[in-house]
Amino acid sequence: MAWLVTKYLLSAAVVVVVSELAKRSDRLGGFVAALPLVTVLALVWLHVENQPEQRIANHAWYTFWYVVPTLPMFLAFPALLPRIGFWPTLLACVAITVACFGLFALLVRRFGIELL
């Protein structure tokens, strides 16, 4: 139980640090948020919990492919925010990400990469 609480606290600390940095500096907050901190933590947790190497490698592999279709959201968000407000922009970005993911999954399937 203590291990689970430690995992939650360390993982939550990453989110808090990023949000606090973003309040102080747009650039620094964005830079730290762009680092694959959550993925690194997940890889560490998997390793520490003695998961098979193949599972850890698969996590990194699929994370790469799942990140690619999220990138258009980071371009759409600043373009939409001043026009339609925060919540509609967030909702639109979720829809954009889902659509991009579906299209991307269909595209990479042609190359033998199954994301769905």
C-alpha cells in the first residue's frame, strides 16, 4: 500500500511542478511539459515492479505512436482559444485529437502498426 501511495504522490508531483512552472514562465512550463516525464515515470514503475522487458519496450513503442496524432492539438489550441474560449477550445481539441488518432491509426495500419 505504501508503494502505491508513493507512486501516486510522485506522479502527482510531476503535474504540480509543471503547472507551477507554467504560471511563472510560459516557455519553461511548456518545455518541462513537453518532456516525457509521465512516460519516464511509467517506465520506471514498470521496471521497479519487475514487469517483463518486452512489456516495458512495448509501452515506449506505443507511446511514440500515440503521441504523433496528438500534436495537431497543440497548434489548434492557441489558435482557437481567443476565438471560442477555454472550454469549447478544450472540447474541440479533444475532438481534433480523436479524429487525428483515428486517421493516423488507419494510415499506420498500412505499415503493419496496429494501434486500435
